[in-house]
Amino acid sequence: MRIVHLDHTSVVGGAEFALLRMLRAHPNWSPVLLVAPATGRGLGIYDGVPPEIPLQVVGIRQPAGASTGRLRAALSVGFRVAAQAVAVRCTRAFRHADLVDANTARAAAYGALAVRWPHKPFVVHLRDLVEPDALGPAGHSLMVRLVLPRADGVIANSHATLASALEHLRPGVPAEVIPSASGLRRGGTTGLPAGDGPVRTVGMLARIDPWKGQHVLLEAFARVFGGRDVRLQLAGEALFGHEDHLDQLQQRAAELGVADQVDFLGHVNDVDALIARWDLAVQASTRPEPLGQNVLQYLAAGRAVIAVDEGGPAEWITDGVNGLLVPPRDPATLAAALSRLDSDAALRSRLAAAAAATPGLLDDEAVTHAHEAFYERVLRFVAERHGKVRNATAGA
């Protein structure tokens, strides 16, 4: 299979990491990556694409802004999407592709235009809930009116994500939940058992963004661990114009009296080694998380996990069995969960052991095999559908 993968950015992000990990997992198809130009030098995260995989920078920049809802931003996005569709269609890789795979919502928007004529089998990755709060009004409109009605296949990162899209798909279109490639290692990450000794480090792995909930965790941490020999580590960059939120978090840490206990680590390359040092790993997003790659990484690493009881993470964690679930947007209940695990080392140990044994955790190779099977399913679906159309036309 010759598959063209589309991505609208090479900025470090969950979707980009997921695609890069698949391309590094030796896929059995013939991949080509078409990525829009980036600001600055190099290819950002895609500098790590294996040299044997063709990579081409095409079209024009696709900056953030589709989710703002502002008219000027929406018009700019519309122009850039149309121009990018033309650029993609003009590539040799697109003309010879057996299937086009859109890695992000923006890539899906221009991919849907590019495949319109002549038709190319088109797979859409859904990594966000199909809701205005997640995609923005303009992005949501593009997704439900342009992208999903033209999709020949949909891969969603969780059942919650898929459920938000089903009503917009054509009847019979293949749709499947496949977790994003998250760099999971079978057997978990090596490190100190999460239940040994007192809590020394609490961590969150997520880009610095208001909806990722670092501020919720900061408030809860200060209530439980303020003034103690316990550290909070926040790993992730401030992307997409959220540098001011990083400043706000640092200021709030000072106001709470825990500034000297909080480490803002920025981007971390060796995620496995980092998580292995944490006693408690937290996900505290303030809106439903479509998957939560960080939650999968926490579980596979065998950490004691606290996550919010909505969206994708709630599909992976059974409260009290392989982690604790708390209501979202509530520092008080998060603080209570932190305090519970702080005072009960045996519970931390039991949750950590069950986390590493969570059913369904897939390493990158297994995720890649699942994608291969799905792509083949989509090609069969398209071939059968076109065969029925030809037979119907001949019989008319």
C-alpha cells in the first residue's frame, strides 16, 4: 500500500508524536509524509522521521487559530486550507497514492478537498472530540460539513471520540478505535515501585495549556504538600500562544507558597525516565480528554495514577483498581485523592501494579499493525462500494 500521511504542522504535539512513532515502528506499507511549512529552520519533530521514508514540505504555513471562533481567523484558515489542498494535489506522491491519511483535524480539512476529484480513499484520524469546545466553531463546522461526510474511514483514539463523530459519517463507513502510538513499552517503565516509602514527587506530562489543568493540580498540590519535602514536576512546553499561561502558573505557585517545590521542565525527551521518578502521576484536564496519551504512559510505566472521570481516560481506569478517578475541575477532590495516596503506601503499590497490567495497552508496533489492518479494510470497503456503483450504473 502506498499511503500519503498529511500533517499541517511539525510543532511538537501529541498527534505528531503518534505519527512519528508509527513511522519509526517499521510499517508494512509504503509511507510518504507531506507536511506544511513550519516557522524557523528544520522540520521540528519530523526531523526524527527515518531517512528511508520520503518526506516533502508542501504548500503554505497552517498556523494555529482555527479554534478561536473569530471571523478573520476563520477566513484565513479557509484560504490556507484551500491553498494547501491544491498544493497536496499537485504532488507526485498524492497522484500515486493508494490511500490518503490525515493525521490532524486541519490536515483532514485540506485532505477532504484534495481527494474530492479524482477520488482517493481517505482516512481521518480523530484525536479530539467532535465538539465546538474542542475544535472551535470554525473547525467544528469544517469537520462535520466537509471532512466526515467524505471520509472513507475514521480512526478514533477513544470510544468517546468516536461516539462524537458517528452521526456525521456515511452509512457503512469503517470506523474503529485505535489508541494513538504513545511510546509504551511492554512490562512498564523501570523505576522505583510507586508504593515504596513516602511520596516525594508528583508529576503531570502535558503541554502547558489552560485546558490541560496544570492550574487545578497546582492548587491541589499546595493544599496537600505545601511546605513539605515533596516536588511537583510539570513536563511540557507552552505551545500555540500559551506562553502567558506559563507565566500565570509560575505566579500562582509563588502566591501559594510552593514556588520552590515546583519544577517547570518544558519539553522532555526521555519521558520513560521522567515518569519512573514519579510516585504519583496526574491527569487533570478541564474538558473531556479525547484519549490522554499521558494516562496510557502512566499506566504502562506502573505508576499510581489519578485522572478525571470523563472522556478517554475514564475508559482506561477503573476507580480503585488501576488508578483513582476524580470529578473534573475540582481542586478539592483532587487534593483529597492526593492525600489518600500520600497516606496509604499499600494502596499506591496495589494501584501501580494493576496499572502496568491494564488490558489493552499497546506498544507502537502493535498500534502500527492495527493501522495496517484498518487501511486494508478501508481499501476493501472503497473497492466494494465502487463496484456496486458501477454495477448500478450498468444496470440503469
